[in-house]
Amino acid sequence: MKISVLGSGCPTCMRLHETVKNVVKNEAIDAEVEYSDDVARIVELGLMHSPVLLVDGKPVDVKSTSEKDVKEAILGGAR
């Protein structure tokens, strides 16, 4: 699984990235995690907000940067 956080480098974007890394580690999810500040990629996806959470290249909804919400988004996006 490949998980990407796309953002502008703002504190919320960085917090989501850190939370994703923690969830992947704590839940022993076999995933590569990356962060990108390529705002053009966000626009290419047709999204006008950041941060964006991608699971295997597909945007998934995440309610907040809490570990609970991020875990639900990752596991729900991986189905």
C-alpha cells in the first residue's frame, strides 16, 4: 500500500503526515508513507483543499488529524 499526504506545508498538513506515520507503525500496516507539497498535484486531482490523503493514489476522506479518524480513513480507503 502507498499512502501519500499532499499539502502546502502548513501545520495541519504536517500533523496529518505525522499521524499517518504513527498509525501505520502502531497498526503494523504494510505501507510506504510519503509527503508532497506539490500543490499542482492537488489541483490535478480536482481538489481545492489541503491536506489531501491518498491511499494507493485515490483520495480518501479524513475527518480530522486524530489517530482514530486517520486509521478509519486508511483502512476504509484500502478496501
